[in-house]
Amino acid sequence: MSDLRKFLKATFIDLDDIKTDQMKGIEIPPIQKEVSGEITALPEVDINNIKNPDIFDCIKNRRSRRGFTDKAISLHGLSFLLWSTQGVARKLQDDKMTIRTVPSGGSRHPFETYLAVHRVDSLKPGIYRYLPMQHSLTFLFEDIDIQNKLIDGSLGQKFVGNCAVTFIWSAIPYRTEWRYSIASAKIILQDSGHLCQNLYLACEALGLGTCAIGAYDQKKIDELLHLDGEDEFTVYLAPVGVC
């Protein structure tokens, strides 16, 4: 078991002997995957759509919630959740780097946000990807059996599919490896916690529920999103719905 703990430990001192791709002058990797398909602009984030803006209450009341009704959530609500977890506050270096609503080691932000939309006002069901640079969604494809596939892929956890929308975060490790090489695994691990905690707090602010999911079948969820499982793969899931 001790060998499996190594990725949890800091290895920054070992970088003294490594010339990273950034140091070699290799071009910085794209901050966002290429855009394709039908684009839906998201509503501007507005505090007036937030049910509870009190941060003390949101932290105090934060819970993992697994029981969801069959009610839809609004597009304004989804917009707020996406902005809270990966929203761009500032673009830097000709849009090659960003400051976002969540921290990330070296501002590398190695994640892509996929959504399995089941019940969101104004959106047809299907798989979408969030475009943080434009604060928009791109529709990827429809799958009439998506809810059952999510339940199966999450090892039988029914609430992962029986919700309004399932957040699925993938990692593109090279975005972080470009700068941090062998120290990247720990940074990506920490960064994923930042974005999911923001989802929890944003859900509390909207009166919604969510539950972080780390137990899933890697191959099945990667295949569900058409990911190659090597240069991009699933790292986290979180169903969201009305409780």
C-alpha cells in the first residue's frame, strides 16, 4: 500500500533536476479544447437568481445530498454552477492563461467540464461540454440510455443518473505537466477538490443538492464521453438536482 501513497506526496524538490517543457520553450498547451457543434450561450451570472447569498449559511449547511426530485433546474442556475466551478475571471497572455473562480497550480486548470443533461430548462437532453472562455455550452451528442449508463458506470449508484444534470470532470494532464512535470499528479489531485467544493457551495446558494462521486468505472465513464483514457480521462463526477 505504501507505493500507492507516493502520488500524494510533494515531489517539487525533484524538479531541480528536470527541464520541464515550459523551460524548453515548448508552446503552452491550449487552455480549452477546440469548439465544435451547436453552441448555447449561457445567461449572465446574476446575484438576483441566487436563493441564499450568505456564505456563512452555505458553508454551515453544506452536505452531500443524494435524493433528488424530478424537477428541472433553470438555465440561469446551471450558468451559476458552471461559473462557480470553472468560470473565467480574467484572461492572460493572449488568452493562453486564465484566472478563474477556483485556484489551480500555476493557473494551468487541467479540467474539462462535461454535463449529462437530463432536466434543465431550455436544454435538450444529452451530453454537453462547458466552454469557459465563452461561458457557453457545446452540444456533443444525444444518448437515450444515458441515465442507465451513468448508473452502471458509477457502480450502481442510482442517484448519479436520477438527477437534473450530472457534472463529469475530465483531466487533460499535459496542461499541468507542461509546467510541473513529475509533480503534476499532486497538483491535479488538489485542483479537483477545489472545483467540486465550489460546486457544493454554489448548490447550497441555489437551494440545490449535489454529491461528489469518486467511485466509478473508469473505462465505462471514459467511453461514455468518448475520451481516449490516456491524454484525457474522467477524474470526478457530481450529480445535481432539486432535493
